[in-house]
Amino acid sequence: MGLHARLPDATQTDFASSAGFVGFLFGCFGAVLRIAGALGLEGTATTGFWWVMLLAGLTLMGLAASLTGELRLWGAVVSISGALGWVSLLTDPAFSGVLVPMRPVHVTFAAAFCLSWVVWGAVLMVPRENR
């Protein structure tokens, strides 16, 4: 949400604006599916589908940010975070769409993915005038 809040000010192309908005919607939809699953509404969220939506949203947000002038670095960081998430998901033996089940790779990339969220999430909380 923090990155999406910064996109309208910096977006230079219609594609970046659209990709940012669609990415935001995908990410929010993935989060809502996960919350529904956590509340026991298993019929609303198939295992792993919420991850696909969340990572697709993250990837689109990274792409949108990388197409803008002042957010290019943010776009790269968010895109790297998305790539870490995709590798983690696609190597997770518990994911139904797993490509190559490799638990050690999954755990390593999952840890890096979580750490990347902490880092860029903390930096997004810094007021604009301080950066």
C-alpha cells in the first residue's frame, strides 16, 4: 500500500499507472483470500492461490515503479522481492503448483523474501522529505 501511495505522483506512463493499479488489486485480493483462509473459510481460498495473487500483485507493482523516474530503484527492490517469493513458492513441496520440490531452496528463498519485505516496508515508512 505504501508503494501504491507513491506511484500516482511519479507515474509517467499509462502502462505504469495501469500495472500499478492492477498490481495493487491483485495484492489486496491475495491478502483478503489469505485472511479468509485463516478465519476458516476454506471454500474461499484454495491452498496457495492467495500466494499467486499476492506475488503477481507484487511483481506488477515492481514493474510499474521501475517504469517511473524517481521510483526506479524501488521498482528494482520490489521486483527482486517478488522474484524471491516466486522461487520460494515454486519450490515449496506443499504448493500444489510446485515445479521442483526442493525444501532447502524453498526455506532459503522464503527467509530472504520475508527479510526483503521487512527492509523495504521499513524504508517506505520513512517520510518523503527525509529521503
